[in-house]
Amino acid sequence: MDCLFCRIVKGDIPSSKVYEDEWVYAFRDIDPQAPVHVVLVPKEHFKNIMEVPKDSEIMRHLGNAVQEICKRERIDKEGFRVVNNCGEKGGQTVEHLHFHILGGRNLTWPPG
């Protein structure tokens, strides 16, 4: 499989690791849109959130990782944004389920 995020998880492509456990891997985005911009991916490959089985534990582990990352990055008290782009029209550019965790500045809506 030639998936960018699978290759990052395996260590074939260098990344700036923020968090890792047996289920997920998180690293700093190479084009940050905020002072804190972390990409969180499951280690198991899912094309997008629609491919995750409804009874899968991965979503619980992703949620727990978001909480831990936000505490470590010290954005848990001030506020942050978690983004999941799904599909081409949803803005997904890498076909591996992933979440962007953004914080460290005032995040406006629409995003900017």
C-alpha cells in the first residue's frame, strides 16, 4: 500500500511525533494552520470515517488521544478545533482517516 500516512506510521517517512499508543499515531502538520496543528491517524488503515465499522473501538481511542494531545499541548483549557475532512468534496487530500487538531490562536468560523 502506498499510503502517505501508513508510511509515516511505519517510520518510512520522518515525522515530528506528538503522541503514540498501540492504536493511534499523532504528528505535527508540515503546513501548520495554527500554532498547534497536529494530525492524528489510526494505525490501522481506513480510507475515511465512513469505512470505520460501527462497532470498532478505534473511535474511542481517537477521542481519548485528542484529549491527551490537547492536554500535552496546553490547549485543553483555552479551546481548540478538531477537523475531519471526508471525501474529495469534503476537502480530504490523503485517503487515510485522519483528524486535524488546531489550537493556540483564536479560531474563527468559517475557518480562516
